[in-house]
Amino acid sequence: MLHHGATPRYVDREGWTLRVFRLVGDGENLDVADLMQVRATQTVDIHCVTLGKADTTWTGAPWRESLSPTSDQAEATAVMVHCGQGYTTNIALDVLDDDDTMLAYAWRASRWS
């Protein structure tokens, strides 16, 4: 997913959290350690208008194992993402529900900064 504005820098990972809201229940707060408990690495082809094609290796938390809706969320059809700088977007659950979908936190073995 592309993002809007300047690339955020998270120097203090200890203060970073991901807030997950759900249709039913209170949701949850995940920190960096929570996300890194379940890890996956994959290499994918990225096609960029300005840089051409490149194989890129990503590491992250697999969607199905860490963030996918629970059985009591059957009515959910999309995920609403609230990002830095006020940017929001939605992603259909049928798009996210794939073997290679992840919330990436490392690229080329370099952790986020």
C-alpha cells in the first residue's frame, strides 16, 4: 500500500502501538514485541514506475496468524486503516485473506527506523 506524506520515522519502538478495533469486543493494543512473536519472511516482485522491477525481501507478522478477524467478526467485510498524518484507507477482507499478506516491519533485513 502506498502512503501519503513524509515517511514516518519511529526511533522509539517502545512507545509504538497498533490499535486493533473490532466489531465485537474491546479490541486490543499490540506493541512491537507482540507483532514480532509470529514472523514470516517472503520475497516478492515489486514493480515501480520510477525504479522498474525488483525482488524485495520483507519480514512481518502474517495476517492470518496475527491480525485476521475472529469468528465473532463474521459481519466484517473490510479493514479501516488509520495512519500517520491523518491518512485513512480501507482494504477488503477478501483481499487481505491470502497466504502472503503480512504487516511488514522489516525490508531487506533492516528493521523499521
